[in-house]
Amino acid sequence: MKRFNPPEEWFKQADYDFKAAVAMFDAGKYIYTVFMCHLSIEKALKGLYAREFQTTPPKIHNLNYFYEKTKIELEVDMQDFLDKLNNLSVPTRYPDELERILKDYKKKPTESILNQTKELLLCLKSILRKKR
């Protein structure tokens, strides 16, 4: 039987994945930057899910699912970004054509996604601290 990971472990992994997103950005690997941003927020939300339900979160990648299940409240701009990041993850996870997707993910827009991810991750950490 799989061991239950406490919320703090999920957030530790979310931080690790965010650092990986920064490393990918610094290396010019923008597709992977966005992918790791998504993974970071996914794990943070799974941490909140684990706190709320005291069980291991389902193995799905839909950020909106976890947002709705945990019933957390985010500012409208953070909700919008969460939705955007959720939609961006599929093409980065399963690109139809590498050359086309490389053209879609440039430095400036990816940097914006990275910065917004950092802001959202901080917000989710704050929610975790408040729920204790």
C-alpha cells in the first residue's frame, strides 16, 4: 500500500519543481519551463488536497479539478492564470509537432509564466499555513 504523503512533502516537491522550471528557463528550454511550472502548481494543489481530505490525491494533472475540490479562494487574476497554465500543459506534455511548439514558446511569454507561477506558488503556501 502506498504511503500517504503529508501536505508539506507535496509543497517540498513543488518548490523543487519550480527550481527546475527556473533552470529550464535559464537553459532556454521554454517548453520544459512551462511544463515544470504546471507540475509545481499541480503538486502544491495536491498538497492542499492531501490536507483537506487526509488521503493521497488522484493521479490526474488537471489543476482546475484540484482547485475546485479544495474549495480554496484565489484572486481573479490568479484563477485566470491557473486556468491558463492548465490549458498550456497539454501541448507541453504531448506536443503535436516540436518545431511548431518551439515557435509558440518564446522567452518573454515564458518568463511571464514563470513569474506568475512563483506568485501563485507563494499564494498556495500562504493558504496552507492558514489552514493549520
